[in-house]
Amino acid sequence: MATGGGITSLSLPTILLSIIVFILISIPPPSSSSCPPHQKQALLRFKSSYIAIFGTTADVFGIIPPFFQTGIWDPNSDCCTWDRVNCSTGTRNKTRTIVELHLDAMLPFNTVPVYLDIFNPLFEIQSLKVLDISLNWLEGEIPGDGFGNLAGLVHLDMKQNNINGSIPRQFSRLTSLRYLDLSTNFLQGELGPELGSLRNLTTLTLSMNRFEGLIPRQFFKLGSLRSLDLSSNTLEGGLSSDVSKLLNLESLDLSENSFSGQIPFGIGELRNVTRLDLSKNQLTGLIPSSIRKLTKLETLRLKNNMLTGEIPSSLFKIKTLKKVLIGGKGSRLVWNHKAKIVPRCRLQQLSMPSCGISGPIPEWISTQKDLEILDLSSNQLDGEFPKWLAKIDIQSIVLSDNKLTGKLTPQLFDSKKLFILALSRNNFSGELPENLGSAKGIMILMLSGNKFSGQIPMSISKIVLLMLLDLSRNRFSGDKVPMLFRDNFPFLAYIDLSYNELSGRIPVTFPTSTKILSLGENKFSGELPESLINLSNLEHLDIHDNDITGNLQDVIPFLIRGLQVLILRNNSLKGFIPKMISNLTSLRILDLSGNNLTGNFPPEIGNLANMIETPDLLPSVGIYKYLKAFPYFSLYRDNSLDLPLVLILEWKRSLQMLSSQNLALYSSLDLSNNRISGEIPATLGNLKSLKLLNVSHNRISGNIPLSFGNLESTETLDLSHNKISGSIPQSFSKLKQLTILDVSNNRLTGKIPTGPQMDTMNELNYFANNSGLCGMQIGVKCVGDIQPSHGPEVDDEKLSWISWEGTWVGFPVGLFSSILFMAYY
Ligand SMILES: *[C@@H]1O[C@H](CO)[C@@H](O)[C@H](O)[C@H]1NC(C)=O
Ligand SMILES: *[C@@H]1O[C@H](CO)[C@@H](O)[C@H](O)[C@H]1NC(C)=O
Ligand SMILES: *[C@@H]1O[C@H](CO)[C@@H](O)[C@H](O)[C@H]1NC(C)=O
Ligand SMILES: *[C@@H]1O[C@H](CO)[C@@H](O)[C@H](O)[C@H]1NC(C)=O
Ligand SMILES: *[C@@H]1O[C@H](CO)[C@@H](O)[C@H](O)[C@H]1NC(C)=O
Ligand SMILES: *[C@@H]1O[C@H](CO)[C@@H](O)[C@H](O)[C@H]1NC(C)=O
Ligand SMILES: *[C@@H]1O[C@H](CO)[C@@H](O)[C@H](O)[C@H]1NC(C)=O
Ligand SMILES: *[C@@H]1O[C@H](CO)[C@@H](O)[C@H](O)[C@H]1NC(C)=O
Ligand SMILES: *[C@@H]1O[C@H](CO)[C@@H](O)[C@H](O)[C@H]1NC(C)=O
Ligand SMILES: *[C@@H]1O[C@H](CO)[C@@H](O)[C@H](O)[C@H]1NC(C)=O
Ligand SMILES: *[C@@H]1O[C@H](CO)[C@@H](O)[C@H](O)[C@H]1NC(C)=O
Ligand SMILES: *[C@@H]1O[C@H](CO)[C@@H](O)[C@H](O)[C@H]1NC(C)=O
């Protein structure tokens, strides 16, 4: 070798240098050491469709798409170094491949729908093991063939998108999957056997979709499963005893479905279960005693089923047990109050509403020093509020709907942790302790329906976190209310002081956060304060049955446009209904009955938009939304401590309870029992979404407007005790929802209109004392053919008869009479 001799002459530095050079040369150029070019190209194609949709500039909210903030995914760099991309290590084998893509929460909020197809290029990256495309507002169906290509996937997360359609059958190819989360989408259809072949699955989460039908048998072969969450779907059928084959389960959540039948005894075999949630189903039968074998159980939720029989007290011997929720709506469980319980658990939450618990509050609970939430509402508990309970440093006490008696001890309010205190509808009495305000953490205070008396303690004004205050239906008295409220409650949204004996002027100082203000049936007097205009969030104002004076036309300008409900029934208001009532554009419920109003109907009343059309997006009373926005509150929702918000509205014939959610559906106008005169303006017929219209007991004259035939939602129409003349327009035969029509004590003549619904209006008293009504409804034959006074009515009737022939479905069920009664504490 020519260089043979030279080798020996090489110096050490030269050798080192050449080694370095060798190493450098033997490292392949970047393109071959980074991810394979076709994988890089796939990512770049995805990037360009992304840019085509979003661009690289800020979105409507000024948020730059997170993905492109600083020129990431630079085509000239190694894609293994790209953000959200992980490659295999591949030290020996020179080619690295993409194994992880974390593309979650990266599509900015936008109004353009983005379809799952945007990810199509990624289906070429067959080396993928982890794919996360959760939280992206993605629409469309899951491309089956695309995902079928990714047979190496171990972890697939698609939660929280808007994906619809069903799970494609190609998913059965993803046999390496260990983690699959498709929750919070719009997936539908029956669960097929596809997922049953994914034997390595340890986590399967399909909650919050629209899956229906049975749990497929194949699911019970997924022996590796540690977590199975099928909650919030519409699955049904019995719970197979095969569930006991899923021996490795640690968490089983089947809540909020329609599962029926019994809880299988075999459930006791799931020895590793720490969390078992079967709440909100239609399960029947006993709580199996085998449940005590679940020695690792921490959370047991069986609430809102139809379970019967005795609650196994052995449950409380499970040392690990922390949260128990049983009972609730529909439950027929009983509690053996004679059973001696020596608990071994350290509970944080004990929720046992409607569990047939009688006698005093079970004393063994006093051993539970970690208790944060205690809900024993809707039982038959009696006796006094126990001293030991007042001493526990607890966050939430819900004992509503029992028969508890006696006074509240001041000790209860020494707690700084107390967050919810709900004692409504018991038999508590006496004055509230003066130190009430020491419990500064209270956000929800509900004491309605007891016999509390005396003044509301001044110290309440120190509970600055208060969001909801319900002291209604007690015997509170005094005229110091204005001093309790001095805009010192930044969050207070719900104030109910109705049905007490409070007096004095209407307080001028309610906090601006107030949304619902109920002061009805007290002894408040004087004029309404101008400062009402400062309650810029007010949606619901109810001051019925007080002694409010002054002119209505002076009050209306103090009310804000957002007001949805205004109830001033049975006060001493004078004056007239001003034109500008139509400026209260959100008004849905207006009750001015039983005052001393005079003047005419302003035609402008027919412009009230929310009485004309039920808006698509219901103007919810907003209180739920409001409360939910507080993180602390949502924590409690999660513990299924549903909040008891019920507004009790009195319609003349009965007491109606509307949950604040379905209150949004109702619209009514009650001007009865005043001294309103003149004619009914035809514009009133615009109010198509009204359920109730009552103008009785006034001095109204003239005819019933023909336009009343347009009141298509009206169920109750009371025109009685006026001076109305002419005939009942034939257009009334179009009122398909009508269930009460009272036109008595007027000067009406002529034939009562006929029609499927009008023919059922046969209550004689409602037609009595008129000048000459006739018709089959009242058994009075009409003499000859009474000519209708208006030409078009005849056509109207014919038209409506024709349209009914096609759509006749029997008597419409009045919405108004089918108000949902909400479970409440
Ligand atoms: C994936 O890559 C990111 C950087 O892009 C890194 O922070 C993360 O630790 C990697 N994950 C794994 C599992 O290697
Ligand atoms: C490197 O891995 C690829 C695919 O994983 C394989 O096709 C190739 O044969 C491997 N090369 C070597 C040198 O092991
Ligand atoms: C899924 O939604 C898209 C629109 O986003 C619609 O075109 C398609 O028909 C839906 N598919 C199913 C099965 O509902
Ligand atoms: C399932 O898991 C086992 C053990 O982790 C593994 O050996 C096997 O390859 C996996 N099966 C598939 C199809 O990935
Ligand atoms: C339960 O958990 C233990 C320890 O976490 C584990 O060793 C065991 O395999 C699991 N499965 C069963 C069926 O016990
Ligand atoms: C309420 O308590 C009073 C005594 O304070 C008692 O007379 C009354 O019967 C109780 N009412 C109910 C419904 O328990
Ligand atoms: C409304 O509030 C403002 C600021 O607190 C106050 O100055 C004003 O007097 C109030 N208006 C009425 C009518 O009370
Ligand atoms: C009107 O309110 C008074 C108390 O202010 C009450 O005594 C009366 O019964 C109420 N009238 C009606 C009809 O409700
Ligand atoms: C009521 O609304 C009308 C038009 O919508 C407006 O001109 C008028 O000023 C409003 N009145 C008051 C007092 O706000
Ligand atoms: C209504 O007002 C008239 C006079 O304005 C008065 O005589 C009458 O007593 C009032 N009625 C009521 C119930 O206040
Ligand atoms: C209409 O109002 C009057 C007086 O307020 C009341 O007596 C009557 O019951 C109401 N009619 C209906 C149908 O509710
Ligand atoms: C009809 O009028 C008479 C006399 O005013 C009255 O006694 C009766 O109660 C009225 N009937 C009805 C149904 O209102």
C-alpha cells in the first residue's frame, strides 16, 4: 500500500480528526435520518389544508391558530423535531418514523365547519401508535378505511368533537388499541361487535354520545379493561351477569342510560373496582349484598334508579369507601334505622335522598370526620338539628324535605367552609342565629318553607359570596330589609323573600347581579324605587300581593329591557298601561291583575316580541347557566347535587311550580281585575305564543277582534265580566290549544263557533250572562242562520276545516296543563 508507511506517521490529533470526519460522513444527510419523506409530505399536506381553512392570521377572537404561531412545521427541518410530533427512537435502524401525533385542541374556534377529512393525509402514516385529535369541533363521520390503515394504533383519542355517524366496522382492525376515547360527540347507532375484538383495550370511553340498544356480548370478552365508560347515551336492556368477567375493571360507569332490570349479583366479583356508577337508569330490585365484597370501592353511585328494599348497611364497612350516592327520584329504598352501624369507611360524601330514612339523623354519621357533603333530603327525618353535625367542618348540608324541628344552633355558622345549606320544607322554627354571617363561605342558602321568624339577621350582609338566597315561606318580619342589601353581594343572582311578613318600602339597594327577585306576599308598601333601573341583570321581578302604590306609567320606565317576567298582581297601582310597555322587549310573562289600572289598552302591547314568537334559543332564566359558570358549583354538579331551583308561580286556578328551565317556555298576559276600558286592540291577536290571556273583570267594550283566531298557543282565554258585544268570531275555530274559554258576563250574541276544539268548550258557566249566545256547546239552538258580521270569517272556517282533516290528532294536550314538576329539595 502506498500509504502503508504513512499510517504510522499519523499523529494522534489527525487520527481523532479522521474519526470525527468518519462519524460525520457516516451520519446520513438529514432527509434519511428524519422521518421518512412520505410521512413528512403527509404532514405538510395536512398543514396546507389547515392553512387553506384558517390562514395563519388571528381568528375572530384575535387568537392566532396555536399551530402556526412561530412558523412551526418548517418544511426544511426534520419533522421529528416538529411540535406535536414524536418519532420512534430508531438508533440502530437508521430510519425513524412518526409514532405520536398530538393534534388536540388545535383548531381555532370558527364559524366554518371543519370536517374530519382534514386529517385524511395522516392515514398514510401507518407507523402511528398514538393519535390525539380531541377537542377540535370536528364534524362529519369517522372515515373507516382511513383509520383501518392505522392498525398499529395503541392510543386513540377523539373526544369532544362534533363527530356523527356510527363507529365504522374497520375499527375491528385496530387490535393493538389499549386506549380508545370517543366521548362527547354525536355518534349514534347500536354498538356493534367491532370493539369486541380489541382484546388489549384497557380504557374504553364512549360517554356522551347517542349510542342506543344493548351492550354487545363481545364487550364482556374485553378482559383487559380497567375502565369502561358508557355513560350518557341511550343504551338499554338488562345488565348481563357477564359483566363479572371484566375482572380487571377499576372503573365502571354506565350512568345516564336506560338500563333496566336488576344489578347482577356477580358485580361483587369485580374486586378491583374503585368506582361504580350506575346512577340515572331504570334499574329495579335490590342493591345486591355482594357489593360489600368490593373491598377497594371508593365511589358508589346508584342514585336516581328504581331500586327497592333495604340499603345494605354492610356497605359502610368497606374501608376505602369515600363517596356514596344512592336513592333520589324514583327510589323506593328503605333504611333499617335499627341496624347498628359501626362504619369503617371515611366518607367524604354521603348522598342518600329519598331513601326512606326516618327517625333522627343517624348518629353514626358523626364518626365521619372527613365528610364534605351530606345530602339526606326527602326522607322522613325528625328531631332537631344535631349538635355534632353543627360541629363537623362540612361544606354542604342538604336536609330539605324532612320533618326536622327546633332552632338552628349558632355553632352551625361558625364554619368557614360551609358552602351550601339547604333546609327547605322542614319544621324548623325560631329566629335565625345572629351570627349567621360568620359562615362567610355560604354561596347557597335555602331555608324556604319553615317557621323561622323574627328579623333576618343583619350579619347576613357579610356573606359576600352568596349567589342564591331563598328565605321564602317563613314568618320573617321587620322593615330592615333595605339595610341587608347594600350592593355588597357581587354574585347574588337569586333572591326569594316571598311569603313572609316583611314590611317597609321596597329596598332600593339590591345588588346589580340580581336576576331573580321575588318579594310577593309580604307587606311591602310605597312606590317602586327608581333605582330598579340599576338592576341591569334583572330577568324576573315578582312583587305580587303587597301594597305597592303609585302610577304604573311611572314604574315602567324604571324597568330594564331584559326583564322577562313582571308580576305586580294584587297591589294598589293606579294609572294606565303606557305605550312604552312595548319597550320591555323581553317580556314573556306580564301580570298586572288586581290593581286599579284605568285607561285603554295601548295597541303597542301587541308588539311584545317574546309573546309573539317563542325564540329558538329560549331565553332561559339564566340562573342555571349563571351558577354553572362558577367552577365551585360545577364541582357540585359533578357530585350530582342537583340544584333545587323552582319558581312557584300562582296562576289563578292553581299553584304551578315551574323549574327555572321550563319557565322559559311560558308566556302569559294577565290584566284582569282592573278598570281598563275601551276596545281590545286587534294587535293583541299578534301574541301567538301566549298560553294565557286574561282580561276579565274590566270595563272593556266593543267586539272581540277577529285576530284572536291567531292566538295559536293559547290554552286559557278569559274575557269574562266586561261589556264586550258582538259575536264570538268564527276564527276561534282555529284555536287548537284552547282548553278554557270564559266569555261569561258580557253582551255577546250569536252562534258559538264550532270546530274540533271549540266543540269541547261546553262549560255552561263560561257562556252565562250574555245577551243571546247560542250553539250546540250550551244546548241552545240558533234561530235560523245567523249571518256572520264579517265576511272573511266564513272563509276562515272553511280553510281551517280543510287543514284539520289532514292533521287531526285528537285533543291537543295542553302544554300549560302538563308542566313538568321538577324534583326539588
Ligand atoms: C414528544 O415530543 C415532545 C416535544 O415535541 C416532548 O416534549 C415529549 O416528551 C415527547 N413525548 C414522548 C412520549 O416522547
Ligand atoms: C428499518 O426499519 C424498517 C421499517 O421499520 C425496515 O423496513 C428496515 O428493514 C429496517 N432496516 C434495518 C437496517 O434494520
Ligand atoms: C353528519 O353530519 C353531516 C353534516 O355535518 C351530515 O351531512 C351527515 O349527513 C351526517 N351524518 C349522519 C349519519 O347523520
Ligand atoms: C396485546 O398485548 C400483549 C401484551 O401486552 C402483546 O403481547 C400483544 O402483542 C398485544 N396484541 C396486539 C394485537 O397488539
Ligand atoms: C387487580 O389489581 C391487582 C393490583 O393492582 C393486580 O395485581 C390484579 O391483577 C388485578 N386484577 C385482578 C383480577 O385481581
Ligand atoms: C311542626 O312542629 C310543631 C311544634 O313545633 C308541631 O306541632 C307540628 O305538628 C309540626 N308539624 C309537622 C308537619 O311536623
Ligand atoms: C344607579 O347607580 C348609580 C351608581 O351606583 C347611582 O349613581 C345612581 O344614582 C343610581 N340610580 C338610581 C336611579 O338610583
Ligand atoms: C291581595 O293581597 C292582600 C294582602 O296584601 C290579601 O289579603 C288578599 O287576599 C289578596 N287578594 C287576592 C284576591 O289574592
Ligand atoms: C321606547 O322605544 C322607542 C322605539 O323603540 C324609543 O323611540 C323610545 O325612546 C323608547 N322609550 C324609552 C322611554 O326608552
Ligand atoms: C281605585 O281608585 C278609585 C279612585 O281612583 C278609588 O275610589 C278606589 O277605592 C280604588 N280601588 C282600590 C281597590 O284601590
Ligand atoms: C282571570 O282573572 C280573574 C281575576 O283576577 C280570576 O278570578 C280568574 O280565575 C282568571 N281566569 C282564569 C281562567 O284563570
Ligand atoms: C250571572 O249573573 C247573576 C246576577 O248578576 C249572578 O248571580 C250569577 O252568578 C252569574 N252567573 C255566572 C255564571 O257568572
